[in-house]
Amino acid sequence: MIKVTRLNGKAFMLNALYIETVESFPDTTITLTTGTKYVVLDPIDEVNRRIKEFYQSVQLLSNPHIRGEENEK
């Protein structure tokens, strides 16, 4: 789960496993695999950092090839 903030200032937790796209229009818009969209105050770079931290915390990025480390065995 990652913490993001709605435009009205209310924070909420979002399951990062369901995030399909994160775009900036200029507001950051998060689209889930279900088609649900959330517009948040958090900058796109911060949302991406939180998603990466979440994936690392659940070891989704534990495979060197997924992380982009081509020379790992």
C-alpha cells in the first residue's frame, strides 16, 4: 500500500499492485487496472518512488533481471 493525498487534502492508502499507469496532466493521475482513476496532490516522481519502495518491501523487485541488472546471475 502507498499513501497518497486527494486534491481536498485527505490522505488515503492505495494498493500499488493495482496501479496500471501514473500520469501528470499537470495533476498526478493514477489509473488502476480496474479503470478507477484517482487525481492526487503528490508529484509523479514521489508516487513512483513510493511504488518502487512498496515493490521492494514485498520483494517484487528481488529478481536482478526485473531490477534491470543484466549481469547478475
